[in-house]
Amino acid sequence: WCLPIRTDLQQRYQTALLALARADEQFEETAEAIALYRKILEKDNYHEDAYRELMRLQLKSGDRAGAIKTYRDCLRALQEEAHLELHAETQAIVEQILSTP
């Protein structure tokens, strides 16, 4: 009986963290937003939106190496473990990362 409740609470928690991260971005609190996206991925390593936003912010803040590591983590989780293809938006950010010197 508690499994559906637990699942619902986990989803609400993820949604709240995502909203907080986006709010931090709007207030240019990049470090806080990055920390929240990482926290989301600690709980759900298949959350492609969180990977995408984390890579985008890492690149924006000049952390290309971090963005590449996040891409590798994303690739491992989604393609190798879950056998899923990356969304076109994620692919676009990856191309941007790889083309940035």
C-alpha cells in the first residue's frame, strides 16, 4: 500500500527540485542550480532533462570538462544501461559542448 505513495512523493520531490533549480537559474544563482541538478541525478540517474540543464549550465559557467563528464554519465545511464536514445535537445547541447574550445 505504501509503494504508490512513496512513488508519488519521490516524483513530487523531483518536480520541486527541478522548479527550484530553474528559479535559481532565473536569479543567476548558477552554482545553486548546478547543485540541485546534481541532487536530482543522485536520486534519478535517468533524468535526461536534469543532465541537459546541468551540461548547459556547466558550459555557460566555463566548466567544459565538467559538461563532458556529465555527458559521459548521461550517455552511460541512458544508452548503455537503459538502452534509450538521447533526445534531440540533448544531442544539440552535446554538439555545442564538443564544438566549444
